[in-house]
Amino acid sequence: MEFLRDLWAFMKERKKFWLLPIIIVLLLLGILIVFTSGSAIAPFIYTLF
């Protein structure tokens, strides 16, 4: 949690709020890959990348 707090402080101080959507999309893609790695739809997800 300290990493997230530091990241938020960096974005707030440097006015880099445009990074927030990029970080959210990367996190969602990572979660999607982790949760679908053992399922039947995994081959379809991996073809997207």
C-alpha cells in the first residue's frame, strides 16, 4: 500500500494525472490475464496480445 500512496503523491505533486488511466488499464489487463490463465478462454485472451 505504501507504493500506491507514493505513486499518488507523485502524481498529485507533479500534476501527472494523465498517468492514472494508463495505470488502471495496465492493472485491469494484468488481472484479466491472471484470472483467465487456467480457464478455457485463455487461448482467446492471449491472441489479443
